[in-house]
Amino acid sequence: MNLLITGASGLLGGRIAEHADSRGDSVFSGYLAHHPPFGYPLKLDVTSPQSVSEAFRRARPDVVFHTAAITGVDRCELERDLAVQVNVEGTRNVAEAARVSRAYLVFLSSDYVFDGSRGLYKEDDERNPVNFLGKTKVLAEDIVRSSGARHLVARTSFIFGSRAARGETNFALWAIRKLKAHAPFRVVADQFITPTYDRNLVRMLFEAADKRLEGTLHLAGATRLSKYGFAFSIAKSFGLDWELLIPSSMDEMGWVAERPVDSSLDTSRARALLENKPMELSESLKRLRDEIPE
């Protein structure tokens, strides 16, 4: 199977390319600035219709995983034009190319499409984002749905794994580094999420793609907890000092953009449809521990 991945130098895109390589798929890893670690590297600027068309011409994909995005919450708030160009218009370009080439498109969306007023959101719940990142994801979802391409909108939440991507770390690696350095740090105790282990997410994405599932699907971890609870679980799992954690409120963090209080995702549909089930956090952290050397 021919796969095209946008954002293949990122945490998730890199894991998708790695898994596809291990399956023997033909993997075309689209990137803009940072050379991807797996697959055939293919320079790809999603904001350019010409660049996207050329990448599709060269890859001739059966399946496209569209992961390229500006995902920094505060960055999207501050650089709105760029966020629109990449997250919205970039998705429009990829979706149109997928329609023309009759490729199946998997679009990675976010729990931040929800306002966080209640949590454990299902696929059909009302979207009402409280920040600009979420607004771009809502617009991108609508573009994908109206594109005419066969597609899956896969929403996920707070991805973590053992590999830093593009020189940027993820929350789990950051917390482990702080804890190992015996450095106290603040973690919000009043924001709730469903942390998602990258390898579990990738297996769910591939099963959904192999089955050509369509519509919207929540693919995230099976455990809802606060960010403080996540950091506490990491400390306990890795045998590190949880007393270094300083529980804090979102109001104390000085963030530019508002965050949803509880954007946790209900993954019951994924559990019903997939053999690769959303993983409980305890199992995810056990597997993460096996990946990270002492």
C-alpha cells in the first residue's frame, strides 16, 4: 500500500511512518524543514496547492495521513494568520488532492474542538472551541467532511511517547526529565484530559484506515484525569519522587490562550469498532517505561 504522511517529522507523523515501514508499506514522508526519520523523504508544503499536487503525483497514495499542523496553543493564538494558512488552508489543499486522486484521507483533529464544560465528549457532541487552535480544527474538520474525499476525522488528545520530535519534547518526556533532575515543577490540577500513548494511537489509526472507516472517531487513551494526575502517574510508574510536583490552577500559568477545563474524549465507539482498543494509562506507562532506558 502506498502511504503519504504530512508532518512526518513530528511525533505522530514519525510514529506513523515507522509503523508503516515495519508493515512493508511504501511510505512517502512529507516534511517542510526537519528531515523525517522514516520513509522516503518528500518535501511538502501543505500551504502550497502546487507542492501538495506534486507530492500526490509522486506518491500516488492509497491512504493519506494528514498530521501536519500548528499545534502550539499559544502560538496559534498569537500567529493566527499562520495557523489559518497551515491548519485550515493546508487541510483544504490536502483534502482536494485526496479527492482528485481518490485516496482515503485520515485527518488528525483535536479534543480542543470542545469547550471543556463537561468532558468525556462523544463524536457527535457540539463543538464550541475556546481558543484559536480549536477554531482552526473545527474549520478543517468541516473542509474534510465537505471535500468529497473518502475520509476519517480522527480526534485525539494529549499525545505522548518516548521520542522527541523536531527537537521538541512532549509532556511525558518533559516530566520525566524534571523528576530525574529532582527539580520541583508546577502542573495544573484543574484541567482534565485523556492522555494518548503514541504507539497505541498509531495502531488504532492503521486499523481504522485498513478498514476504511468513515466519519468521525475518537482515538485517545482510555483514562480521564487531570494533568497533575498524569504527572503523578508518571512519577509513580517510573519510581520517581511525586512530591516534586506542585499542583497549580490554570489561572496561575500565565498562558496566552484559554484552555478547555475538561476536553477528555469518550472512546466507546473506538472500543466497539476496533481490535486495537484505547489503552488504559497504567498499561501505556508500563510500555513507555520499557522504551526509555534507565
